[in-house]
Amino acid sequence: MNSNYNYASRNINLGTETAFTVLAKANKLASEGKNIINLGIGQPDFKTPEHIVEAGIKALRDGHHGYTQSTGIPNLREAVSNDIKKRYDQNVLPDNIMIVPGGKVIIFFSAMLMGEKNKEILYPNPGFPIYESAINYSGAKSIPYQLREDKGFSFSAEDILNKINTNTSLIIINSPANPTGGLVPKSELEKLVKGLEKHPDVVLMSDEIYDQFCFGENEFTSMLQFPEIRDRLIILNGWSKTYAMTGWRLGYGIFPLKLYEIAEKLAVNIHSCVNSSAQYAALEALIGPQNCVSEMNNHFKRRANLMFNGLNEIKGFSCQKPNGAFYCFPNITGTGKNSTEIQNILLDNLGVATVAGTSFGEYGEGYIRLSCANSDTAIEEAISRIKDFFN
């Protein structure tokens, strides 16, 4: 018997993250005995460092298995505050910091806080697909601003500012960026902050989840370093990429007090609190030895160079050198095929999993994303397969 119920129409507005679809297909092919090299999913291929794992296990053995404060355990929020002071010389009170089960929560909270019918939210394109999905679900209108290859996949502050109108409630930025590997220079951020003086009601959400993976000429600049916008700034960060903890589901947000109070209610209503033992592992990640972070960064830098050089030797491919995160985003228009066609050829014919640029928005057409978060051997083999096919 078929039911005739109608689900809420807002659910039609939800998008998805194609990287997980590609991962599922790649895993299925691998289970059938095919030799698959996965350059699709964006997660470190390293194990979570042992001292962090042990801290999580110890927390369970010590009885930390119950509910915690919805905003996170106090000593973890204090550790985040100290980490920000150490790395950026900026003071952020623990009472402005919220521990959440993964960075995506902050994207959705930001959209729920600032998005509704007749509002507009600006977001990067090509960009992380959950930005647009969350905006559309909130009821607001999603307004893309283009990240252009000829600008090193940085944004243009002028372009963003020109898109602001009386309906604009939120601007989302991401640097270093997924999927492009672009890094926004400090000079462009300064222009954006200066321009926002004319728009005092517009909130900014800065996704800084890749802040410790930078390897270009430009150093990373956090939006926390601009105190003039602190009263309308939301920061997204976390442990997933930095400490190879994607499956632990740990992130944090920094909110101005007015927004924090509402975000706390969202947390109580949606997830109650973050896994208790995972929070103690996150605490150890911040206060323990940090050599694991620099070691991973060095690996990703080397792999990015390896992939960048190899891709530019493939007929029909051209690739900008990534400045951060752990992705290459080559232009594949020279092949005469579109992004989805190339994605399917690479996986079905060559056993190399990548993600079509259109998975990250309309301006991603003509590109594919490859993750550098795999071994040197795997990257070299993948490049060799692609090179043999196209050359």
C-alpha cells in the first residue's frame, strides 16, 4: 500500500555532497576486485595520532561517557581560546566558542541564524556544496560569487561587495579553499573588511577548517585578525583535517554573543552535545605535541607539488599550483569533454576516483577535483594511468 503523505517542500532544496557518492561507487568497484585509487574524498590518509587516540580511550575508561554541556566541556573551550591566542595573537573568550559534531553544523547554524525568505546569502562558487544546500534550506536566496582561475581561485572583494544589497544578511568565505586549493591574500581580505563598513548589518562566516594547511607564497590570514568586524563574525574550524580526525566528528564555531545565545538553543534542540570522550581527545590534540600537524602539512605540500607537476604533463589538462588545503583543481577543457564525463572516464575506465567540478557549483564546469590526501605511490600511479590514457 502506497502512502499519500507529502513531506515538507523545503526538503526539495537540500543538495548533497557528491564526494560521498563517488566514494560509495569507488568502494563498490574495489569490493568487486578492481584496483581503485581514491583521489575523490577529502580526508587525510593518516591515522589519528596515537596520543589523541589514547586520550579518547582514557576518557571512556575514566567514566566520561555521559552528556556534557551543549556548548562543549569548559576545558576544551579554554584550550581552543588558548590555541587562537598562540597562533593568531587574538583574544577570544571561551564563552564565544561552541564545540559541535563536525564543521558542517556551523554552516547550517549560520544559515539558520541569518537565512529566511527575502534574505540573500553570498557564497563561493566553485565551493563546498553544503554552503548552497544550507542556504537554500534556510529559505534564503543563494547568491554565488565566482572564484576565478585567473585570480588563483581567490575571490575579488570588489565582486562580493558589488553583490550586496538591502536583502543581504550573510557572506560565506573559505580560505584555504575546498575544492580549489586557493588562498585569499591578506590584501583582498582587507578590502572586503573595509567595504563592509558600509554594510554594518551583514554578518560574515569564515570557514577556516584548512587553516593549518598552507604551502603557497601567501601566509594564511584569519578573519579573527580584523577586530573591527568581530561583533558580526562567525568562525568555522575544527579537528577533522588538522589532526586526521574526520570520523571523530569534531568542530567548533566562534560566534558573537548575540548569535551565540541562539546557536546554543539550536545545539540543545538538534544534537544535545558532542560525544564526551571525543572532546577529551580533542583537548589532547590541542595541548599535546603539535609535530604531527607540521609533518602532515609537509607531506601534503610534497604531494600537491607531485600532483601539480604530473597533471600539467597530461594532454588537455592544465593546473594551477594549490596554495593550501590538499586539493588540485585542474582545468580539463582541453580534453573536449565536460567535468562529469572526465570524472566517469577516470573512475570507470582507469580506476581513479575524482570529483567533477560541477559538484561544487556551476562555475566548476571544466574542472575536476583531486585530493592530495593519498600516498605518493598512489598519486604517481594515478597520474601515470591518466597520462597513458590522454597522451
